[in-house]
Amino acid sequence: MSALLLRFGFSADTFFQGAFCGSNHFPAQPGTGHLHLVREGPATFAHEDGTLLRIDVPTLILYPRPHAHGLGTGACTAQLLCATVHLAGDGEAMLNSLPACLQVPLAQLPAMSGVLELLFDEAQHGGLGQKLVLNRLCDVLIVQLLRHALANHLMSAACLLDQSDAALANAMTAMHDHPGRHWTVASLASLCGMSRSRFARQFHAAIGCPPAEYLTGQRMLRAQALLQQGRLVQDVALEVGYASQPAFTRAFRACTSLSPRDWLAQGGS
């Protein structure tokens, strides 16, 4: 993601924060998306195809690419923070892999709680330089939202690849979709039509880590999702590719500094 964001520039520009009652329309403008943070609703987003998105709980809404939409609250008042997102650089693959409208309730974003708290506090009590601080916090929020989209399969990790590394997408997709399989460097290289040494070298250069480390990361992401669903640790271990529970626990602890049970006891974030 860091490599992608270096190629793909974006910057948020907040234009409203506070209580809103009424309606507004946001036309599609080249190179521009929108970020809406609904702290308190209700609010309704209307799209040109006639679909309506009704928001009744605190929610983050991102239009990652130009997309005309309306915003209305009827006779009610909503607490909002809104920003335009200026897009630049080579990021079309990432944008096209996202839904036209990405909405995520804040309750599903525990990792963002710190940034959101700072954002709300700055919006309400900020002084000199408030707009600059809000803009930078929105930038951080967008990066964290992209992390969430990757971790929850809302966008493909393969979209992070440069065109010259597109052949690696087969291996990344395979590890993403089937992390529990017994993948080897040789078997992954064959999916990409490369020799073992070329694949390992090119993967490390493009992704920033060896294939085995990337696979472990995918396994831990899947394991965390299964643990949060209430699955037994021994069952999760087998499903994500470990022959025994102790082996899985060692790998999990190396990744999170906690055992699976301690990680769940601390909120699973």
C-alpha cells in the first residue's frame, strides 16, 4: 500500500463540519472523489441510478472516484464532516477495484477510533490551523479505510501492483483466496509462469517482503476473522494451513505478540 500511495497522490479538502439540515448535490468532477463522515444521522445519499443509501448509525462513506450524488436529511438534523478528495497520479487500478460508493459503519472500524476521536475533537474545538489539521486527519482516515477494504476483501490486493508486475497477481490472488493451502515458492512461481528464483526476486522487489512472509500475513488475517466468528482455535489452525495448534499459536504470537485467546480477550483488534 505504501508503494501504491507513493505513485497515487490524493489529498482531502474538508469543506463542511457541523450540524446540517436540508439537501445538497455533489456533481461528478474529473479527478475528484468525496468523503462523508456521518457522526449522527439520519442522512440519505441519492444516486443518479435511483438508488438510495440511508444512514441511521455513525458511518463513513467514501466515493473513491467521480460519482454524482445528493445528500439530504429531510426535516432532521445530522452531524456531518464532508471533504472532497483530490486524486492524482497512477491510481486507476485501485480506484476501479473499489465499489463506486464504499460505506462502513464506524462500529466496524475499531482501529480508526483514535483518528476519529481526534477528528471529532478538532472539528468541535479546533483553533488556528483547524482546516489543515482536519485535512491531514482525513488523509489518514482514507489510508485506514483502504486497509479495511483490503482486509475485508472489498478490494483486491492485486490492484496494488504496478503494470510491470501484473504477472504476480496470480500468486497474490491464490494466497489471498486459499491461504490454508500448502503453497511453496515453486508452486506460486508456476502460477505466474516464472522460474522460482525470478519469482522470489520480483515478488520481494514489488511487494516489499518474501512470498512466505506475505502468505503468513494472509493466514493471520483469515485466522483473525475466523476467531472473531467464534471458531475454535484448533479448527482455525487447520483451516489456515497449520498442522497443529501449537504451531499456529507460535505464528500468531509472532505476528500479534499475543496468543489467539489473549488477542480475543483484548478485543480482537
